Amino acid sequence: MRREIWKGRIADLGVERVTLPNGTQVDLEVMRHPGAAGVVAVDDRGRVALIRQYRYAAGGYIWELPAGVLSPNEPPADCARRELREETGIQTGDLTHLGTIVTTPGFCDERIHLFLARDLRDGDHAHEADEVIAEIARIPLTDALAMIRTGEIVDAKTIAGLHLAAAALGVAP
């Protein structure tokens, strides 16, 4: 049973009565989310496309992979291609699924599908009104991995995506 508390354009929060595997019944606050896709776009020089985007909840600008929320019934790969093009202007001829992460399993069902994009072509971006992207950068994958270690990259999907891409490409972290 679910009691809705709040429903927004991306997520909805409710209290759900569940029976845990040990038989205990509890009321859990659960945020339902449609899911998302993120892209590690690596060019032929081994550089990854990162965006520096304003995130109010995070307290300012952070480095991220291009990513976005799935539209209803949208395949994750289509979302990945769309978000890469909209946020960076990059189009890809080669998209490989790297894996799927659960972002905050203690209270949210959001899953982010991560992809590796190769065979890149530059084009024009089409930022949406609520996207404030200060910079689009191409950074060597090894430097991006170093940015994780120094705390310059703190976004979970970006950290996971960069490490999964490095493993797929045989790049040492």
C-alpha cells in the first residue's frame, strides 16, 4: 500500500507499507523516479566530455557526465544519445552499455544506465531552460580519474561511469 506525499515532474515521494524479508512490517518513505542515462563520451585522443553544470541541491557548479531523465517508454540508449547531443552537441556512432547503478537505494528507486560513446562527431548543443552549463570540456580520461581522487569530481554517476569506462578501455585508474 502506498500513500502519496508529494508528486513532482521528475519524482514522487510516498510512504509504503512493506513486509521486510525478516517478516517485520514497516512504513518506508520511498522516492519513485523514472530513471536516467549518462554517457562517457571518449574521443579518439582518449579525452572524455564533461560538463560543469549548476546544481542547486549540491551547492553550485559540479563536473558531471552528460546525463538526463528517461522520458516515458524511452529506451535508455535513446536517452543517452539525446542527452549527449543536447548538453554537449556531440553525436555518437557507437554506444555501448557499461552498466546500471542504483543511486540512493535507502529511499529512492532511481537507476542510471551508463554508456560508453565512441565515434564522436561535434555539432550544436541545445541546452534546456533549466540547464545551466558553464563549461563543456574534453579532458584526458586519466586526468578525469585524477579529478575524482582530488575531490574535483564528486557526482556519483560520473565517478561510476568514468571507472566503468576506464575498465572497458583498459585504462589504469
